[in-house]
Amino acid sequence: MKITRQKHAKKHLGFFRNNFGVREPYQILLDGTFCQAALRGRIQLREQLPRYLMGETQLCTTSLLKCYYLAPQEAQIWG
């Protein structure tokens, strides 16, 4: 990662840590669009996000997202 990008990430994480009490492990909520973009770009989220955030991460998704991508025929019922 470039030095300036790393400095910006460290600065923003420090802000959230001091003002809102955010701490490790960082819980990241993933949506369908983000997951599809990562797949298209061949990005390994489980490996890259801890490096970018310089700490331990926990990836989270909603049950509806899991349902939608695991069983697309059933997901059409919901919308």
C-alpha cells in the first residue's frame, strides 16, 4: 500500500477510535455490490482488509444477502 494511503487510513481510524470508541476487531458489513466488485477485481477481501485497516477484522453479511446469492430463485420472492 502506498504511504499516503496508509497515512490517511491510520488518521481516519484514529479519529473513529478517539471519538466513537471503535476498536479491533473491526466489524465490516459487506453488501452485494461491494462483494460483486471485489469478485470482478479478483480482490481477496479476507486478506486485503486487515492489511488496509492495519488490524484484525471480522467480515459480516446479512442473512438476506446470503439468501439472495445462494438461492437466486427464492430471492425473487422477496423483491
